[in-house]
Amino acid sequence: MMTAAAICFGLAFLGALLPGLPATPFLLLTSFLLLRTSPNLNSRLRRSKMFGPILTDWEEYGGVRSHVKMKAVFVVIISISLTMYFGPEIVWLRWLVGALAVVGIFVIYRLPVAKGSDDLPDRDAV
């Protein structure tokens, strides 16, 4: 199970950097697996600046803050724009990247918003 948690964490990290690959489902699965195999590692994950606030919001408030969702969509759009501009001029590859970006934005859109997220204290999370 520790190997599965490591794989999920790697995918969550890549999902935070790459458009089209959602980070949150893999992050939640990582936390789920770590709770059962290494509670200490799960505590470290929850304290991390990159993933901790997202996990805390999900567990305590049942979703992701709306501004985090907006930032994520913005990152996808900027990443895709740069990829389309600087990337190779291979038409099928551009269509594939665009389609994956649409899937990523759809996944972000479908994430539930943290209940009462307007009343929550500000934290940095992406």
C-alpha cells in the first residue's frame, strides 16, 4: 500500500504541474492510503504548503475553495496557451493537448466548493 501511496503522490505532484492531469483525486487517494500505512507521513503531507491546505479544506469543509479552483483553471489556460505557442506544430498533438486541457478544466469545475468557503480564513493553496 505504501507503493500505491507513492505512485498516487507522484501523480498528484505531476497533476499540480501539468494541465489535463487532475491533482486533487490523486492527492485524496494518497492521504487515504497513508492514513492506513503511515500516519506520520500523512501528517507531513497535511502540513505541506502545497497540498496541506487542499487536504484540510476537503476533509473539514467537503470541497475546494472557489479561488483555488479559479487559480487552477487559470494555470491550465496559461499552460495550454504557452504549449500551443511554443510547442511543435503537429496538429494531432495540439488537438490532444487541447482535449486533455478541456478534461482537466471539467474535472476542476466538477469539484465541490468547500462549504462556507467565503467565511474561511485565507490560506495559500494551488
